Amino acid sequence: MTQPGYSAKPYPSAATGRPGYVGPMNINERRERQEGYTAKWEVHLLLAGFYQPQWFLGGCFCFPCTAFIQRRTLLMVDRDQDNWQYYRCCGGMCAPCCTEKMTKLTTGRERFCLAVETCCCPDCAVRGNRFLMQTHYGLENTCFDKMFFALTLCCGIWAADCLEHVADVLFRLFLGCCTAQIAHEMDVKGYPQGHYLDSPAQPLMC
């Protein structure tokens, strides 16, 4: 039974194959729930490139490919082709009212839609991958993470012509660091092992 205030279609628990992550009904609840995560990332966001240089470079210069590959891994498509049914635009990090509307359009076209997402909205695609990783292991956003994300967003919106190259460098640095951090987390923890929602302290909400 779905907990009140949460969507009726939970993501699968990657560790057990049964439903685990349940998306909040609105963006405020999502933020509140994300604020409750306390687990630490295995490596700092800016240092991730030193641990996963291939993923860092791929995230900087070939982000559609790396974002696509990581989303496939997060959904465990390589292990079970049926897991494409759990694809959600931007990893489901948007409010479910938007996600459910998009799901009606993406059903049966998941591969194509993920390719469009990673090519046309790489920022949202990488943030979606990071969101899936956070909800899987209960990982927190540090103050630095939030400041870095905000700076990247502001530069992309308000950058003048003289700052265009600076904004581009920051954007690519953001994509590379996030991609490398996700890859390192999966390697160290042995994704999908150790699912946060399957721990005794955090029972399944479905």
C-alpha cells in the first residue's frame, strides 16, 4: 500500500527487484525527503575526476554517451531488458505530475526518449542519474554541491558574451564531476548492492 503523499508507481529496488523508491508527490516533498539523507559520497564531487578519469573526460566531452550508459546501468537494463519500463524522464526527479505526463509519451519509446534526453538536456539527464544514485543509497547533497549546482545554473542563464567560455567550462566541469562521482560510487559500493531503502532503519514504503 502506497504511503499517503507519494506516487502510486514506485521505482524498483535495484537490490531486490521489488518496488522500493517511491517518488514524492510534489517538488517540496522531494526536497524535504532528500534533505533527510545523511549517507556520505565515497569521494568529493571535485575530486571524483582523479578517481575516475575516463568517466570524467567522457562526461566533459561525450556526455550524451556517458549519461545514456549510466542510466542503463542504474536501471539494470543489461541484466533485465524489461527494466526499460522503469525509465522516467530526468530520472523521475521532477514532480510526479510532470513525470506521469511524460511517461505517457515515453512508454514504448524509452530508448529513443533517453537518447533525446541525454543529447538535448544533458544537464537534466546527469542530474537525473545523480538523483537515482542518491535515492538508492540515501546520499546527501553537501553545501558545496548545492553551491556548485546553483553557480552552474546561474552561469548558464545569465552569462554574458564575455563569460560564455567560462560558463561552458563550468558546465562541462559539472557534467564530468557528476558523471565520475556516480561511476565511483557504483564501483566502490558494488551497485546495486546495499540498497538504502532495504535497510532495517528505512523500511519500504509501498
